[in-house]
Amino acid sequence: MKKYFSLLLLCSVVLLVSCRKETTTSAEIKPVPLTEKQQAVVQRTNGFGFEFFKKAYSLSGTDKNFMVSPLSVSMAFGMASNGSGQPDP
């Protein structure tokens, strides 16, 4: 029992020492300029996400705890569109 306690204590100390927060100041966040087409895609994707959330929330009824991912639905639609051979709008 003493052996297991010593091992657990050692592992705990190693984990606590290795979990320190390192701050780096060298990385800067720089905005990426988007083309007009990219901005249009962002606007359509955001619009779809908000409309999807509104519709899912209204259909949830009395159960207000639900999880949906508009990104997953959007990606599935994109894959279906690529598979159909239809050009993007």
C-alpha cells in the first residue's frame, strides 16, 4: 500500500510540475484580408448558421437542452454538392 501511495504521489508531483502556463509574447494576431468572394462565403455561412439555430430551437418544443452543429450540417451539404457535380452558387 505504501508503494502505491508513493507512486501516486510521485505521479501527482510530475503532473503538477509539468502543467505550468507558459506565456509567449512573440506571437501576434494579424487580421487576414479576405477577397470579396471569401467575404460573401463568410456572410452566407453565418446566415445559414443563425437560421439553422433559429429553426432547430423552434422545433425543439419543450426540450430546451439540445446540441446542434451548423458547421457539420454545412459541411455535409458541401460534400453532397461536390458529389453531385453542381457548381457553387
